[in-house]
Amino acid sequence: MGFFKTVSSYIPRFVAFIILLAVAFGAVPAKDFVVTLDAGHGGHDYGAIGEKSNEKTITLAVVKQLGRLIESNLPDVKVVYTRDKDVFIPLKDRAAIANNAKSDLFISIHINSVDKRNRNRRSIEGCQVYTLGLHKTAENLAVAKRENAVMELEPDHTEKYAGFDPNSLESDIVFELSQYKRLDQSIEFADAVHGELVDVSGRVPKGVRQAGFWVLWATSMPSVLVELDFICNPKSEKYMASAKGQKEMVEALYNAFCAYFNTYGSQITGKQLPLATAIGKDKHSRNRAEEPVEDVSAEKPEAVDREHPGNGESVKGINEIPAGSDNPVYYVQILASSVALPAKSAELKALKDVEYYRDGGFYKYAIGPEKNLNDAIKRLSRVRKSFPEAFIIKMVNGKRVDFIKP
Ligand SMILES: [Zn+2]
């Protein structure tokens, strides 16, 4: 076991080395590595507002400094900005800019805040780094909802964002297989950003997390969304608005970028960076091992036969809801995916009695059956602890029927 583990851990490095050789000998044409930097919000959209500053101003300052640092030190990297001034850019255009530039990495910079009713508003602090995923906690969902809500400031948003309602993330975030493939690299970069923000800019670690952010869903390259810190906390606001704070946060992001470039960028450009590119290390000596970091190393589902497997069959160890009888049964629906999830998938959180049904190209996962509605309601309240957006569905003859949700 140990031997194979050791060998397999060298495979990515070996592949990178072969690609480097191929580029060096002209077998593969070298090209620039393209990174798109996305300063959240802008124009009439201020984002989160603090006592003296606001999200759109700080994110732009950080993104411009980060872009300059990359441009002046890394000649094989092309920097693309979704905005380099104070203008409103619809979410859809941000994703399109990154996609059209054929970016290799997308970094969206934001600043967090909690509701005015939250008692910890002035004391909550720390950085969070998100990749696309099924939100696992109500807290993550709240952050995604706030960032997605920008689309409501746009005219005709319901048409432009068909299939993605910012207020109902339960409504089936569609995961394509290609998005799962990019997830590993996104998580790797998110982890580096999170670590550097703690080490170099002294932010409190609040974890690498997953949630349904529209910009991450719509970009077709590894992508992360960074919440630098909480602007509702006056101490954090002061830090993020200061020249020193911005310099440190930029250095943190830059270091993470250099580490990522040396693994994946070198395969594209054929160039490695000099070893000592990291800057500003050990300014802050917080022990980040003490802090819990959310486990996002979810098992990725593999490609599946798109054909309907037929009632009562099993896909990846999970049974399809059987045709049953005319007597209605109730299930608690927890999530939907365009690819089949394996039974041991982390997304299913080891829940028992999970079955699925096919609907409009989705695999919809539900827990049950319960013959009576009251039992389903009891089950719902338990399931909502891990799936806050779960709801009850009614099945007759193995098909979902209209039903007023309790
Ligand atoms: Zn934001």
C-alpha cells in the first residue's frame, strides 16, 4: 500500500516534468498562463458596507495591486481584469470575460459581512475561501445568496440567469462532470490562498468551503471566491482599508498564485518560477493547525450512462425509487445533480435510506419512503440539520406528484 501511495504521489510531478521537457524541446508550443482577477461589485453596487469604507472599493484596490505584482514579476502570466475601475459589471459578463480570455484560473475577490441582527456583527472575523459546491451549512448558503443577489440589481435578471434562482439554491444547482474535474485544482488553490491569508496577512482562518456561487458555476476553469474578512467588524474593516493591510493581503494572494503556477502554470508555459518567490512570510505567526477547516475533499462522481436506468435499478449503489403502488409515499428531497453520485459520496453525508428519481436530466436524491406525512415531517426536521434546504415530496407509482410543501 505504502509503496503504491508513494509512487502515485509522484505521478503528477512526473507528468509535469515530461510536459516541461516537451515544451523545452519545442514539441508543445508554450503559451501564456491567463489569470482573470475579479474585483467584486462596483458602480451602483457597493457590496458590503462598513463604517468608513465599502466592499467595491477595497476589492478593486486589492485586485489592481495583485495584478501589478503578478505583471511585474511573472512575464509568462497574462492578467485579465473583469473591471479595473469603479463600474458595474453584471455577474454574467464577469464569467464571460474569464471564459472568452480562455483563462487558466479565475480569482474573485469579495469582503464578508453579516446581518445587522447578528449579535456577533462587530466581533466576527476571518477569511473564507470558496469553491463551487453544494453548500453544506446555512452559513455558507447565506454567503452565496448575498453574493449571488447582485444579479437582482440587473434588469431582466430572471431571463439572463435562467435555471439559477439566487433565492432558492435548493433549486438544483446543476453540476456538470467538467466542473467536478476542475474542483480538485480549485480546492488546491483555495487551500493555498486560505493558508497564505492566515500566515502572511494574519487573518483568522474560517475555512475552505463550498457553496453555489453563480460566478464559480459559470466559469469554465478552476475558480475560487475569496472573502477576505468581515467589514462589519471595525477592526477588520480598518485593516482591509489600510495600505499595510492591502499590501499584506496582496502578498498572500500572490504567494498562493505562485505556488499554483509552479504546479499547473508551468505545464502550460514551460517555465518554472525561481524558488524564492514567496514574500512577506512569517509576518504573522498564527498556528492555523488549531483551527478547523471544513473538509471539501468530496468524492467526485464519475461519468455515467445518461440513459434512464429504469425503475428499481441501482446506479452507483443507490436505488431508484421503485414504481410502487397507487398509495402515495413521502420522501425528503435533499439535492439534485446532473451526474450520478456514488453511494459513498461525501455530498450525501452518509445518510441512510437515500434513493433517487430521474427528472429533467437530473438525478434527484431523496430520503424515505414514509407512508405517512407526519413521519416525513419528523424526518425532514432531522435531515434539515445537514441539508437546511431539504423539502418533502410526494411520490405515486414512482413519480413525483404535485403537492403543497408543508
Ligand atoms: Zn461580495
